[in-house]
Amino acid sequence: MGFKFKVTSSNTDRKYGIVARDLEELTDKGCQKLQLSREGCRVCLFEDGTEVDAEYFSCLEDNCKLIILEQGQKWEGEIYYCLNKILHEYDDSNDELITTASRMLSEEIKPKKMQLLQCFVENAAENIRAENLEDDQEWFKGLNSRFKTKSDYMRFSCGRRMRNYLTEVKNHAVKLQGDTRIKYCVFVKKIKRQLQQTEFNGCYFDRRANYDRRLCTAEGWFTCQGAFDEDFCSFVHSINPYGSRENRIAFSTWNLDHGVEKKRTIIPTIVKTVTQQNIDDRDVEHFYSLLFTLANLKLVHIVCHKKTKGSHIILNKRPGSEILQHV
């Protein structure tokens, strides 16, 4: 006698009953039934993708659902499979799924399920792929009439943030006096010129930009990069401001957060640098990078925007010059 299992593969929706005494017998019979090449095959739990080895085999329950994967294949689990299947069966022009989900919202369901359905209905109803004004006039309400495409406005909105950062740096000159103020203003002009050459880095929000120059997917989805002291966003915040006017407005609350702080650290160090030495191109490039590029900027949801930062240290870049490093 052996144990009973139900096996399938990623190539079919059918499940076959198999009786096996050990993992080797299960794999052999399963591959034969599913018409798979035996070499390199792995057996995993259908539920969550956990790989089954010889030791784990003895712990499996009767009629356990398993999936046999060929070499190079991955399995994310049953929930991922079901969601992926739904998304493949319904394209953007099919309203049946949206109608069904909307009807379910009026029924008595658990709060978490209601939240998930609400999020799905709202996102499914968005006009993400539309780019031009004539294709989604609602999205452009309240904007200057010169904007004819969504990407043009998103590029402008990112550039506006960069201009605001530049204004903060520029306005600090009123606190300085004498030669220090003159040298500081010269530095601001140089860094402004460099920012203008990169078109204020508006590409960061432009979904039409090259992959390595934008912060979003080709469809316009942005993902929170987590607080300055975290490697990723534990809340998995995401948004597509290209999808709807509401999302466009909500995205304005997201921050391009400086890891090394602008007011407390970068600007004072610029002042110290221009006081002690002559600014050269390397200094301009360094502070430009800290103020306006992804070397020191992270896109974060407002919840992940921490006002209180950690300490910073200053390291020598070369004799008579300084470089900032976040600790």
C-alpha cells in the first residue's frame, strides 16, 4: 500500500490520482501521467509551492494536492494561480468581472474581503492606458490647458519638485554674508545649470522614459521604496497616478525623500565647502547627486516618510573637500 495524492502540472488544470510509497515513485508515476520529462522535475505543495523532499514526503496528508514542476519552472501557490487565471480570462474590455465584484460589495462579506474587492473595482475602472487628453478628459480636470498628455504633466510634476529643492538651496543665500554669500551664489548657478541640462530629472515620473531613468513601470505603477532606514516598504504601498484623477491627486502626497537630509546636512556642508575652498566640477556633481538624483532620493508613501532621520557623518573625499555619507 501507499499514500494517495492528487497531482497536476503548470501545463494543465486537470488533477490525477496517484498512489505512491515514496517520493521517487510519486515523481515517476506523476511524470508519466502528466507526460512530463522526468529529468530535473521537482514536487511541490500545490497550496503554497513548498518543495517536497524525501523526508517531508512522510508528513504529507492523504489526498494532498501536489504539483510537479519541470526544470526551471516556479510555482507561487494556489492563490497566485487563481488570481493569475482570473486576470488572463478577463481583459480590460470585459466588464463582467467588475460587475460581479461590485455586486459582491453589496453583500454581507468580511471586512478584509470587502477592502480587497473595493480596491479591485476602483483600479479596474481606471483608464490607465489612455495617454492623451481626448482619451481621458476627466484625468486632466484642474490642470493647465497646455498639458496634452499624462506623461507630459507627470514629467512636469517631478521637475517642479526638483525646482522646489533648488529654491530651498538658493534661498539659504540670504543667511550668508560677504565672500561666502558670493561663492555660494556662484555654486547655486552651477548646480542650476546642471539641473537644467537634465531637464530637472522629470523622467523619474515619466512612464515613456527609458527603464533605467524612471521610477515606474511602463504602465505607470509606482511602488514605495520604504523609509530612509529600510530596504523596502513593509506596507507594499503602490499607486498608478496615470489611472485616474483621484490617484493623480493622491500621488502628490508621496515624497521624494532625501536620505542625507537637505536642510540639516547637505546645505550646511555646501556652505562649509565654499567657505574653505574653491568649488570645482567634482563638488558640483557631488552635491547635485545628493540633492536631485536617486543616489540620495527615495520615493515613499506619506506613511513611510519619516521626519526624524538618523545621524550623518562626513568623510573626506580628497584633501580640502568633503563628501556626505548616511549612517
